Amino acid sequence: MQNWVIEVMEQFGYFGVFLMMALENLFPPIPSEIVLPFGGFLTSYSNLTVIGVITAATLGSVIGAMILYSVGLLMDVSRLEKLVDHFGHILRIKKEDVHKADAWFDKYGSWTVFFCRMVPLIRSLISIPAGMSNMNFYKFLFLTTAGTLIWNVILICIGVTLGENW
């Protein structure tokens, strides 16, 4: 998986970074913890710029988050329970987890979107309960973009520093 991610980014540049980050939101096994630092590292030996990588990564993440938000709009807890019954064993998710996540989101509100965008694995999945709770789309978009931007800048700068000191 890691080699494939790196090859796509090297071959397609900014579009590769965008694509990997959009896919990372939709398929959490593609880790942003690999994509982003390597994107930063690429700036040290290719024609990619730090601002370009940050922009491509952020746009890709936000597009992926918008898709999952839309999925959440189409779902309710009972539909999600049915999916968990069939496929939950793959991701090790139980019905109780669905109820806990829904209650947690309701309790702590929309700021969970901002903070969870900086937590591995959860960062992608938080978009679904946001949609399920019918969170205002523009508020979701703002908080998702802000949290994603912070996460992306930190990990890309780690990659830049590594590339400069390699």
C-alpha cells in the first residue's frame, strides 16, 4: 500500500496528493500519516512547492469529507446499524459503537468536527455523524477545512524538514 501511495504522488504530483487525500478520507487504510509527510518530502527534490502540496492535500481531504458528510445525510442510526450488522466485523465496529458515537457527537456538538479532523482514523469518519445530525453544511465545511489545514500543515512541514535534512 505504502509503495503504491508514493508512486501515485511521484507520478502525478499535486493531483496525486489530492487523489490520495480524497481516498484517505473514503478509505481510512490509506493513512494521511504517510501521504502528508511524503508530500512534504517531495518538495525537497521535485518541482512541487509546500504551498501547492498543502493546497492539494487540503482540497482532497475536504472533498472526501464532503462525500462522507453526504453519506451521513442519507443515513440514520437504524440504517447504520444494519450496515454494522453486515460489515462491522471487518472494521471491528459494533452497534454499541454507533450509539456511543452518535451520543458523543450530540453531546459535544459541531466542534468535534474541528478537533477530530486532527485525530488519526477518526478524522475521516467524523464526517458521517456530522451529516447524520444534519449539521449546517457551511459550518461543517468551515470546521473541516480549518481542522484539516492544521493537520496537513503540521505533517507536511515534518516531511519538508525531513527532506531538507536527509
